Amino acid sequence: MPYIPHTPDDVRAMLERIGVPSIDGLFDEIPAALRVESLPGVPEALTEMEVSRLAAKRAAADGSPLNFIGAGAYEHHIPAPVWALVTRGEIYSAYTPYQAEASQGTLQIMYEYQSMIAGLAAMDVSNASLYDGASALAEACLMAVRAHRRSKSARILLPETINPVWRRVARAITEGQGLRLETLACDPASGCIDPARLAALSGEDITALVIPQPNFFGRLEDADALTRWARANGALVIAAVNPVSLAVMKPPGEWGDGGADIACGDAQPFGVPLSSGGPYVGFMACRMEHVRQLPGRIAGRTVDAEGKPGFTLTLQAREQHIRRAKATSNICTNQGLLMSAATIHLALLGPTGLDRVARACIARTGELVAALTQLPGVRVAFPGPRFHEAVLKLDRPVAPVLEALAADGIIGGFDLARDYPELGDALLVCATETRTRADIEAYARALGRVLGRAAAA
Amino acid sequence: MITRKPEPLIFELSHAGRGATAQYPAAEPSGEVPPGFRRRGQPPLPEVSELQAVRHYTRLSQLNFGIDTHFYPLGSCTMKYNPRACNALAMLPGFLGRHPLAGSATGQGVMACLFELQEMLKHVTGMAGVSLTPMAGAQGEFAGVAMIRAYHRARGDLARDEIIVPDAAHGTNPATATMCGMKVREIPTLPDGDVDIAALEAALSPATAGIMLTNPSTLGVFERRIVGIARKVHEAGGLLYYDGANLNAILGKVRPGDMGFDVIHMNLHKTFSTPHGGGGPGSGAVGVGQRLLPYLPVPVVGREGERYRWLDERDLPDSIGRLSGFMGNTGVLLRAWVYMRILGAAGMRRVAEYSTLNANYLMARLAEAGFEPAYRDRRASHEFIITLKREARELGVTAMDFAKRLLDHGYHAPTTYFPLLVPECLLIEPTESETREELDGFVEALVAIRREAETDAATVKAAPHTMPVRRLDDVRAARQLDVAWKPVTA
């Protein structure tokens, strides 16, 4: 019996102790009419060997194409120690640290993680992670409404330049609580938030402005000016940032005059594999004045009965198991395993390694854009400073081009046709430090073939 | 291996100029951020060698209890063995390296697994459709209540804004109802552990959107009148939500769909053995009956002939929408798929049978040893409660003291002080993967602690004594908030 250790002798002895004749007798409180005797539709058992073979065949079928998509999930080098350590049973098979004395490892990792995230974002305090970046943005919107007591409108400005799926998730999660998420238009020339649209809203009751940095198109928003506008208009600032960029870019805590109020995003680029979409790890940090509105687990350093330093979950009065219907969120746990991976990843890279990763991303994306725009019919949609993504315009529909590239083993980017039809035939591409010059040349050659033209000399 | 040696913070090991340089990308090419966007100075991250980092996190891991190291009978958490095969196969390069937006042409392998998982979950719960996208139990709950809300709204039944929740429910139930913009109505539980039907009838009204039930409940007993409850709620125009926290107890023996539930969330990290990871990732897949099919969160895997593709808002225009950036915690879903394929139909029924056998055996042995089960006349489900109110009264030793002393005996504590209805309670869930010897050892430990409490209560009250730290000052943690290390500035 897979994963069940009982011998026939065990079962006999145990039933005798309980005083029932059979295991079925233990289910005698369940109305007989409800009980099922089999599970048609569920296949019969396979051995580990058989499942391994099936899984290996399917994984191999998915192959290992050369990837040039970002769009919210980023391929980075993951140091070998990261997953060797987090799959140790003491981390992998532990639960949330309710018994603090038997969970000091998990709690100290949480504290170190919180310190790293707060430091990267230049914010006072971080929670111990949320599910992913999209749901972290939704929680940030809810938090802003709780934190900003003077604002009565529950209006949150969500720019078009933020990940469109994150916008949809924020809508789905906040809808029941009556938040008004308003789309803030993009300047079609720059690919950034349109300052004129923002100026038109001056003087209105706005609870918070969301500022993506870099934005979904890879462009750098004028975060300082946007933060100043929000301050001048009494709105909180929610920063939605790529955490790798924080190695080299001005952190949310230093934007404008006084910085953002809440910073959130997805820490997947720190040691978490792409893994076909998850599990990833959302992060959220804030200014100390908002800490009681921060959702999710928080670890704190304290002392034990002998005065020795130790760690425990703290500020639990915010949480569902205490506050029930009045909790800050229904969230129970954090994204412990991935949070641990992110912490170890950052400890290994340190400030120098992370700085190199960020700079290599910027450089490789620059090379990619240069190589692809050599091809006739390919041009940059939004000139200006960027991080590690860029929008390219093609002279024909993107979808068939991507299909043809995929047949060549290249995942060429993310087609923007569905989310941004007004951009025409637009393709979002990304190159991280994992793409080499040879990779980029291979992509350019393949795209050249697909477009049916040689690269311009 | 638990050690008492304290481990410094990673920041305290740091020396400027040190690093795990094998992990850095090459120094070239190196891009630059325009001046106005630049960070001043480096972020405060540690600078340590690769060995220092490996040793530090290995040592930290040794300050933890996990299922792999200790019996972990945490009630309502289903801390069963997490088979290593599940991890190994979910981390095959083809699955692990795949970008979620790479297109279904390159994702047929992973989608085949996810489609099979959806189908298996449908069959074991008796539901008409499943969405795998919720990323935790709490998000599954959110999806469930949001679907109930969407259903009533689509029918123009706008006055239904109340969710009924028994007082024994997990705190997420009322918190979720609030997040969905619903009002919460709590109803009491009878002394025998079943729902108070009269109170339920009094609570039902044209404002009832639905009821959230856990069955077996958090009291560790099966709600015997569930069919009648379902009829009453449906007659009042409400829907029934099944909190899957305790699905392990009935897997393959009785199905929530057959009991009359309209929507269920499953905790794949409990019933289907994906790792708890120190508190996540979870996975809160939802299943629905026919009425709620149009509202399932997207995306969902669809099959067209031999091909799989993601069904999204265009296929399910009435969906409550998206809850995650991509398609949920795929890596967790793959682990659950491996587990279910290895168990097969018969193995799933054995999960319920042997987890129930272990719980009833443990309850019987503790009762023989003089401990007081909270529901002595009921069958235990896969978990049960003992109340230590007599020990607290006569010996001055509380459930918390027992819990802490158990750590010294090498057992993780059961859930304490939950559910709130039972004073001085331990909620004990042994799971099917534990041996009889392990359960016997746990009984002996509790008996030894009680004996110690009779002669030396102070030792029990000061426990734990062998853990890396003694009891922690939670009040100080909250009042003198220290939640992030700050660099010492010169």
C-alpha cells in the first residue's frame, strides 16, 4: 500500500483496541446512502517507476526551447545550492511556524527575507511573502484603502502600462469590496503613463496611484514625478516593481519626495524556476506607519524566557485565525518554500552579484533589440530608457511569426495583440543574463528567415 | 537533528568584498541605467562565500521540525509523508524550465498532466468541473464564495449577501466571506458536535447566499444530518460551500457532490500530499456542480481531440476571472498529479480508511490512558480533540504546556486552542502514513508529561527545554517591533 505502513497484524490489533470489527465500521456515522464503493474515472495505481517514465516522456515533449519571453516571469540563473537546500526535509516538509521553538529555522529565514526585501525596496518593513505578484498587487490595493482613512472614494488608478493580467487579478480579488479600479491611459508615443491624463485628475479624491517600474513594456516610468503628483493630491503610492531592477534602480522608498507607501511585486526572479507558471512568490513592503494594515505573515525578533534572541510570528492580531471576519485578509500562510529560495538566492548573489545580473539584463536586452531591429520591418515601438524588456513592432501579424519561430525552437516573445490591439502588430521581448550573444544571433537569424528577408548589412 | 547552537543572521556573517562569485554572471556585457533613475549605493544584502551560505541555511534547517524528521500531528493540517517522487518528477527540466506563456504547442506534456488532475479531482469530489488556478486554500475559498455571489447576481437575486458559518469553522471562512463583500452569520454547534439545525433554520432567509461547512468538521466528527442541511439551504435559495480542509478523512468513501454541496475547495497540500514548505506554497483547486460551472476561475485546461489548450475569459465569459498571474501553482499541481497516479483509485480510498483507523486508534489509546476526548461518543474522523481542562484545573498545566513539553519528547505539537469551542484542547491528526509504533510513542509521551505534571509542574510549565530557544516573548515581539535587520551606519 503506497505510503501506508500498516501490516495485517497492525490492523487487527488496532481495530481490537478500538472495538470495531472492520475498518468499514469506522465509517458507520456516514449515512449509508451517501457512501461510494469505488471511484470510476480515477485510474488504477502505477508504480513510482511507471509514473516516472510517463512524466519523463511528457516533460521531454515540452522540450527546452530558447526563451525570449518575460511578461511577468523571468528566466534567470538559479545557483545549485538554492534548491538543494530548500528541498531538505526540514524546510520542505515543515508547516507554518505555529510552534516557534521548533521552527526557528523557518522563522529566521523569514526575518532574513523580510530584511532583504525591505532593504532592496528601501521600505521599513516587509511581510514574509504573498502568493504571487498579481495577487500581491490586489492585496496592496485593498491595503491602501484600509490605510488611507481620509480618502472616501476607494479609487485606485491602475495604469495601462502595468501587466494586464495583474490588472485583471486585482479587479477579480477586490471587486467584492467595492474598490474602484480606474484605468490610467498610456501615452502612445512613449509607452509610459500619460502625465496629461494624470494632470486632468488633480484635485480629485484618489486613494492610491499604482506605479509600475519598469512597466509592462520594459520602459522606465518617471516614478519621481508620479510620486510627487500623488503626494500633492493626497493619494498613496503603490509601487509595483521588478525586484532585480532594484539592484541598480532608485528604490520605491526614495521616489519623489518621501517615497512610495507600499511596494509590491513578484520575487520569482530570485531563485524560483519558471515552472510553467508557478508557484512564484509575491512580495510586499511598506512604511512603518502602515504596518498594521499589511496582510500576511510577519516574523519578528524577540527574546526567550532566558533573554536569548529568537524569532516568532508577530502582529497576529491582523490575521484571520484571530480576527476572523475582521481580518486584514483571508490569507493564512506565506509562500514559505519560495521565500526560502529567494532568501538563499539573494544571500549567494549579494549586492555585487545582483548588480551584475541587473546590468547584464539591460545589456543583453539592448543587444537583442539592436539585432532584431536590423531586420527590415522590425522597429522599436517605444524609444527611451528601459530595463530588460522592449516592445517591437512588426510589419505583419505576430502570432504566425511566433508559431514559425517555435518550430525553430525559439520562444520569440509575447504577442500583445490581445491586450493592446491599439498597438498593432506588437511583440514584447526579453533577454536576461541567461541569453548569450550566440542566442541572440540565433534568434535574429531565425526571425530573418521567418520574415523571409536577410538582415540588412 | 535539532541543535541548541544559535545561528547568527546571514548579515552578521557578511564581509565587504566577499561573495559566491561562481554564481555571478560575467562582468561584461554591462548595461547602465540613465542618471535620473539610478540607485545611490548598493542594497543592504549580505556578502558571504558559497560555503558560508550553504552552511548557514543548512544549520537553520536544523532548527526546524519537519515531517521528514518528526511525527507532526497538527490537526486539520494533514501532515502526511510528502513522497520524494512528487518533487523529483515536478522538477524535470521540461516542466521546470518552461515559460508559462510559451504557447500550448510546447506545453502539451504539462497540460496532459493538469487535465488528468482536473478529471481525477472531479471524480473524487463528485463535481462537474474543476479549476486548478487558486494558489492556496484561502484563495480557493475566495473563488468559491465569489462564484456563489456571481451566481446570485446573474439571476438578479441581489439581496443575497449573507454567508452562514458554524462557530466551529476555521477563521478563513468568515474572513473570506468579508473579502467577497458578504456579511457573516454565525450559528452554534450542538453538544454532540453536529450543526444546530434549529439555529440554522432561524438563520436562513431571503438574504442567505450560502453556507460554508467543513465535513467532517474541525471538531473531528462527521455531520450526520448533512443531507437535510443541504435540502434546507437549497430550499431557502442558498448554495452550499464545502471547505476541503478535512477531505482526507473521506477521500473515496463519500463525495461532497453527493452530499449536496455546490462548490468545494481542496487543499492539495493536505489531502494530496504536496509539501507545506514552511508555510506554502499551497494549492486550493476548486470544484463546482453544474450551476456554478460558468463561473469557474480561469484558466482551465480544455481538451479538443488529442490536443490540450487553456480555456480563458473568451471561453468562459461569466468566469469570476483570474486569481493568479498565470495558471496557478503549476509545480504544486504536478506534485499532486504524481501522488494521485501512484495511489490510484484504490489508494485514495485507503487514505481515508487508514487515516481514520490511526485517529480512532490514537483516540482509544488516549482515552484508556485517562485523557478526555471532547466527543467520546462519536467516531473520530481522521482527527479528534482531547480536552485538558481537568489537567489545567487540577495540575495547573495547560494545553499549551503539554504542547511545548511534547517538543522535548521529539513530537511536534498538535493544533492547540482550536477550535475555539473546546477549552484547553489539542486537535490531533495522525494521518495514514504513521506507524502504530509512532502512535504508541506519542501516547507514552503524553502520559509521561501528565505524570511529570503531577510531581513537577514547573518543569512542564517552563518547557520546552531542549529546543533552540525557550518560550518566546510574544508581547515584546509585537510591542518592540523588530521585523527587519538594519545595517549599522557609521
